[in-house]
Amino acid sequence: MRFIPESNEKRIRCYRVLDDSGLQLISNDFKQISKEVALKMYSDMVTLQMMDNIFYEAQRQGRISFYITSMGEEAINIASAAALSADDVVLAQYREPGVLLWRGFTVQEFANQCFGNIADTGKGRQMPVHYGSNKHNYFTISSPIATQLPQAVGVAYSLKVDGKNACAVTYIGDGGTSEGDFHAGLNFAAVMEAPVVFICRNNGWAISTSVSEQFKSDGIVVKGQAYGIRSIRVDGNDALAVYNAIHTAREMAITEQRPVLVESLTYRVGHHSTSDDSTKYRFINEVEYWKMARNPVKRFKNWVENNGWWSDEEETELRTSIRKQLLQAIQIAEKTEKPPLTEMFSDVYDLPPSNLREQEKQLRETISRYPGDYPSDVSI
């Protein structure tokens, strides 16, 4: 009689290409990227970093209602996006705007969504940072945690049935792995042999709950094995490691018609959102360590510089240009009118049901009765 032990004696190793200073650890065990791709990756990582800082401040100034940053997780965003094809369908959580940025979503489109104006492709219906773009094969973000995982498996199975040379890619945080949809999604994918890549950002915190209080297993990577899914653990702050792991995982998913799980170890440097104060549950020096010593943007910059592809002058020019674009985008988005109220009740039903008609009537009556409580630009 032999019981399977509750855990392995050794932790699953973490795949890395660069050390913490950006020096290359291995020479031939990863897919080489061109100078052009590397510089776009770095540029987009800087753009994402600066967008987070400026949009976060805009929320603090009361100009937008809510915001979530990707600080500390820029490499997972951009490097994973760079490793995918434009035909791959992405179902993200809410900390992957970098995937959209890589695919061509402009800073103006990000600003329009956060301000919910008439130019927002979501017609102002979603909370800020709940982006979506049909054009870029990026499903609209929804707030409920982990619901996108089983949906991604359905998308992947559809791609398989249609014989497409593409896969579905879905993102989740470590907190999302505590949801039932995570387990249902993985099991569904394994049984149906769906070409889907699950990317888990294990950033240490599910809002205020640390990973040590979420599960006793060796992180997330072992959960894939439990469901019969090929899995890997990667250093999520190492852009080259993320790029190589996702590139390889995508090839496996498509050529072998199988799901793959990638656990990316990282750290959430920012607060969970603008509704959170992380100093209440973690030490400031812990955050500063990850922000400075383990910064993925700085780490990748060092590698690019070591290759002779980047200079201080180019750095200054890049950051000046991005800052100008972001500030201009915010000014334009803020001045652009809001969508008419009819947009709140359209596009779901061919003929609005009675309850929606009644809600619209009540809303219009309320605005007419209390005009001082609503913005003057609200169209009724």
C-alpha cells in the first residue's frame, strides 16, 4: 500500500533567461528575438509603466472613477503578447492592458475607455480598465474573477473545430485559481484537448490575501499536472523567459492540440486597485525591494543596452514623447462628450423588454426631476 505524498520534496524549478541585473544566463535555450522586436517590447513596457502612473494620478484627481495598474508585471503583459499571433484570441483578466497595447490599441483608445466617452468602443458601459476590442481579438474584460477561463476553453475548442492555426490565450491571477471556474476551465480544456494557453500571474497577493493563505501546494504549476495539463513555471519579471515560454506553449497548443499552463512568478508592486491601500497588509520595504531590485522594465532595459541597441538619449526622447501622448490623450478624452443615455439600453435585445423600457423611463424622470445632481452634458 502506497499513498501519493501531499507534495514533492523539491519545488518545481523556475525557468529564467536573464539574472536580476539583466545579464544572460543561458545562450542557446531560448528563441532569439530581433532588435526590432526587442525595442518594441521595451518601448511598450515603458509606455505601460507611464500610462499606469499618469492614469492612476488622474483617478486620484477625481477625473476618472477607478483604475488598476500593472506595475511590476509589465514583462508578463508585453512579452507574452509579443510571443503570440494576431489571430490568437485573448481573454484577459484586468491586469493585461499591455497585450492590447502591443496589438495596436492606442493610448487615446485607452483614455476614451477610462473616461467612458462617446469614442469608447464599449460605449461607456464598462468600468475603467475593462477594455475590449473585436479588431484586436481581445474579449471585453469582465469583473467577476475567473469566468474567462471556461469561456477561453470554449473559444479554443471552436478554433480547433474550424481548423484554425491559432489558439486561445487566457490570463488569471493567483487569487483567481481559488475560484471554481479555474478548476472547471482546466478540466474542461484537458478533457476536450483544447488549444488554449492558461497564463497565471502569481504576483503574491489576491488583494490582501497572500498566496500562503490561499493554497498549500507548490504554487500554481502543480495544479496543471493534477488535471493532465503540461505546465511550466517561469520568472515573470524576465521578459525573455516569458517570451520564450509563451512562444513554445503556443506552438504546443496548436501543433499538438492540447492545453498548456504557464505560471509566471512576479510581484504586484502597485495597490490592487485605486480602491485598495496595500500598506495595510504588507511592508513598504517589501514593495520597494521588488520595485527597485527586481524591476522587470529596468532588467530588460539593461539587456537591451548590453546588446548596444539603446542609449540614454533614446531613453529621454522615448519617455518625453510618451508622456506628451498620454497627457494629450487624457485632455481629449476628458473633453469628449458622453454617450447618450439610449446606449445604456441598446445592443442586447432586438426589441427592449418591458423592464428595460421602464428603467429607462425612470432614469429620464429622475434626471429631469433632479437636474442639479447630474452632469450638465448628460443627454436625456
